[in-house]
Amino acid sequence: MPTHSDTAPTWIPGACPHDCPDRCSWQVKIEDGAAVELVGDKLQPFTRGVLCAKVDHYLDRVYSPDRVLHPLKRVGAKGDGEFERVGWDEAIADVAARLRRLIDRHGATTVLPYSYMGTQGIVQTSSLDRRFFARLGATRLERNICASTAGRGIVATLGATTGMLPEDIAHSRHIILWGTNTVVTNLHLWPFIRQARAAGATVVVIDPLRTRTAAQADWHLRPLPGTDAALALGMMHVIVNEKRYDKDYVERHTLGFDRLCARLDDYPPERVAAITDLPADDVVRLARAYADTQPSAIRVLVGMEHHAHGAMAFRTIACLPALVGAWRHRGGGIVDFTAKPHYQALNVAGAEKRNLEDRSIRSVNMVQLGEALTSEAMAPPIHALIVYNSNPAVIAPNLNRVRAGLAREDLFTVVNEQFLTDTARYADYVFPATTQVEHLDLLWSWGHTYVTLNRPAMAPLGEAAPNTEFFRRLAAALDLQEADLYESDASLVRTALDSDHPYLDGVTFERLWEHGWAPLNLPADWRPFANGDFPTPSGKCEFYAEHLQAAGLDPLPTFEPANESPAGDAALAARFPLLLMTPKTPLHFLNSSYANLPRHLRAEPEPRLDIHPADAASRGIADGDPVRVFNDRGAIHLRARLADRVRPGVVAVPFGWWKAHAPAGALANTLTADGLSDLGGGGDWHDTLVQVSRDEASHTAPLRNGQMG
């Protein structure tokens, strides 16, 4: 494989590493071995040379003076962030020795990995690390914090998350953006929506929050959080009762229509209006427009999955396109995750060596890290935690419990990171990780159908090493002999590309090395369910799903309020009457990434509580007042922002700030629930209830000039 030193091109192709549907291709300019410029690749047909505000200044991250560039050993108390520099050999040897002692005493399940998509490539996210922990016999981590709930809900109806090609939304004439802030979190889809709109399409946003996307829509509906399934059932009630459904498609390609109709009798517009707090006329209007205007498309992302019944919401919404025959048309159906075609085509299982996983070994859902680290029921307890590609001390729900676990003196914590994150401050050892311009990776996308190779554009700074190299060195220090633990990064890329799937025809290592990206080999007019052929047990879109009944779940679409909601637990709601939403910071952070960099902090200087003026007035709160937001899990102190961005009964606190950069450590996940959603998926934190009061003894720092602008 050629390297920078022997080819020395001026521009090196690569791609953004982040957990985002857009997967932007970029080019890095190298002069004298240093990266001096990073720009979007204008030739990539989907991302078209545009980078978001988070990534446009990625080199600030690479060359930040705060980067961890050498191994660090803790010398202060956990959480204080006091470390001394040590050598790699000394650090990795001590880590291995301590792991051996813990494993000899408690067994290998005393070790828990914790990672997610801080770097979202096959090589640096899920290759040697998966092999390492499988060979070790560590406790398995269920990485379900995002997308799994939505995916399982859609699979229950359609058999797969396969949907429309994202670009085909340009052919749609009625577009529903359901629970997605597309302009901000899926920037490169918006030009295709604009193209559809120029041809006459109507754009509807369904979101409890008034987002940037909602502000640009033709129509914005604001249901109560967690009531999306009821709204979809109400739409179907109208469509069926007014005979606006596609009878031929329903008869040929769906299962359980008669049973669905019986269920829909329970969801007339008037009842749905009472559940969602939307006007009944709006439910009727939406249903008629969706059914009558073809091609109609629904774009869903993960925002509404984080409820106790999130999977059922996605399952219910997934019934709509089959009911109206939208799948027949180019531009009709659901625009969903595009990960499925990538995972069908690429040999991801070979890169991970999934055959090594012993599924009889216990597992921990990453949503419930706090419980795993503090519960007396864990036998043996988790005594060793290895964290990479994640920052659970910020992003995990029920944060006080997570931090209590991380503070345990008997917990040996190792973190592989680029910066001294909130999680790294609790570590016994911190190892320096490379950034995207310093390592090789192969990247898939959950928002488009292009495979991308990220070439290392420059040598790693300091002693930083890729995630894969960290695990090679740790495996060697533990004297693990299996050859598959030492496969090179280039070989791992070739392993992932070693597939005879037709989607990968023409996508070779050499082509990717030269150009950076290549499209999956899909037909231009790709309508996966135009003639049915759903990959369900019946081969049809399953309005009635027997496999759900066998699992003890309702086989039909339904709506259930969450326990922690005004409709679910009256006593709890009396104490904590406001629903809390914790959206992503609009533009400048991605989860907790970039939340420590000066440029991004200037743009997003502090989190604030969005509260409706009516809710604020009843509490004596004015715009800019310090407030206390609290429930039984904790309390945070920050400033109020009165606006119509939230509807009455709902408040919002964006998440992503690190404790050191948020006034009084006001982290949204201090308050969030860590229950699990239905179908064994992710978390229910958008069901969280809180109370808000004016904070007479303010804990927030004085405002800087312009900070509340």
C-alpha cells in the first residue's frame, strides 16, 4: 500500500468520521508533512463539497494544544483530571498486569468495553476491538443507544430498514419530515427536498420543537412527545374510513388489513387529538394530503425513538406507505437508514470476526452503564472498564449514577482518546488516539449509498496511535497469540471489501485509494417494494405480525403512553409536570465532540432551558432568569430562554456540553431516565419528567457580553 512518504500527493482523499447520516467526503492538503487545509470533495455526488459547521474547521481539532499526545497516568483523585506523562511501554505493561490480576480473581467478565460511534469506520470502530474482547471473554456490550429501536420497529413491519434512496426524495410530491431536524442534522438531504419543492412538493414537519427545519416547512405539526404512534393511527383511520387507501396494493402486498381496520376503530381523529394535543382537523387534513398526493415520502431519523414505546412508533409509521401504495412510485415510501445495503455488501462480519462472539456470556446495554457500574446484582462486578470512541460521562443517561460508578476506587478505567474528556478525567490511564487525518479507515453511511476510504494524510502527532494499534499493543502485552488480533489496517480494509455481493461490483481497494469514494452498485430507479417482496416471514408488509405476538407483544400497531409521562403516571406527573426533551446542540457540537474547542464554544457558549412563555409565567420566570430544573435523579442550574420553540408542557435542554464548560456543570443527562425502550432497543430518556423553578440562589456564572443573543 502506498504511503504519504513515498507518493506525497498534494491532496489526500478522506471522509468525516462522525455519527451522522451525511458521511461527507473531504480532501486534505498537505505541505511539508503537515495538514494545512481541509475542504469538502466537490465531486462527491451526495455531499457536493459542503461541510457542516462542526467539521469545516476539523484541523482545529487535529492541532489543538489540548490534544492528548502521550500516555497519561492518573496521579490525583478520580474526576480531577490530574495526570503525569508516562511511556507507552510502561503504561501498556501496567494495564496488562492489572487486567491479568482482575481476571485471575474475578474472571474475564469483570472487564467491560464501552464504545460507540465517536469514530464511525469499520476499521477503527469495530474490528480488532471486537476480536480482542471476544478472545478475552469480556462482558459483551449491547451498543443500542441509537438507531436500534427505530430499526427494530421498522423491521417488525417491513422486514428490513431498506427504504427509498435518499436522492429520490427529489421525485416526491408530499414529504413528511417526521422527528428529524433535516436542515441541521442531515444537511445534504435538504437540497434534494428543495428540488422537490421547486417541482411543487409540499413539506410537512412533525416535531414537538420548532426547529430550523420546521421554520422552513410549509406546515409544522407539534404533537406531544411520544405520541407519534397515535398520530399515525389517526391518519390511517381517516385513510381507511374515507377509502383513500390503495386497495390493490393492500390486497396483494400486505398482511392483516382486516385486523388493522378493527384496531383503527379505536383511533378516530377526536381521540387522537386528545392524545397528541393536535386539532382533530389537522389529523384529517394530514391524512388526506398524504394519501392523495403521490409520490408521498416520509423521512424518519432517530429523534423519536428514545421513548419507552419508540419501536412501536416506528412500526406504526412504517405501515403508512403500504396502506396508500406509496412504494409503487419513485419518490414514494420511507427514507430510512441506508446502512442495510452497506452491511449487505461489505464483509463487516469478517472484519469483526463475529464468529468469535460467545453469546452465552452476559451482556450490558450501554444505555444502563450507571446501573452496570453500581448495581450490587452484578456478579462478578465490573472491575475494569475500557472506553474508546465514546464519552459516557456526558452522553449516557442518568448521569449522576454513571459518574458515581466511574468514581469507584476499585474500578480500573482505561480510556483511549484525543482529548481529556469528562470520562478521561476518571481514568487510571489515558492513551492518545489519532484523529481522522492520521489513520486509515473504511466508512459506510446510514444516510447515503457511497462507500468511502479515509486515507491517512499525515503522520500521527506525538505518540498518538489508531484504535487498532492500541488493541494490538494491549493484546501483545497480555501475551495473546491469535494472529487475527494483529491484522494490519490495510488488511482489515481488504477483508471488509472481500465480498461477492453485487452491490459491491466495481468497488475495489485500488479505486477507493485513488478516488476516495464509490457508489454501491444499485439501480438508479430503486423501488425495493414496488411489487411487494418484503423480507418479512410472510413476504408482505405485516400490519399484523405474528412474531410480535409470539414475543408477548401486541401484534398490531398501537399506542401506549410511557409510565414516566403525564398520561402514564399521574402521581409522578403531579410532582414533575413538564416533559423534558434533550435535543442535540443545533450546529456546533456533535454529541459531545467539539464541545471543548474554543471556536465551537464561542458559537455555543452555554446550554439554556427553552420554556414556553405560559409555563414560565406560572412559575414567575422571565427571559434570562436563572432556573433550577430537577427531578428525583438530580438537578441542574442554568438560564431560561422564553420562546415558542417548545410547546406548553414541554421544556428542552440541549446535551453535549462537558462539565467544565457548562455553567454549574449543567448537563442535561443528569436528569434523563435510563430505562429501555420496547423490542429490546435503546433508551427512554425523552420520556423524562421534570419540574422547573426560578433559582433564587443562582449557581450560574455571570453572563458574558452577548451571551444571551
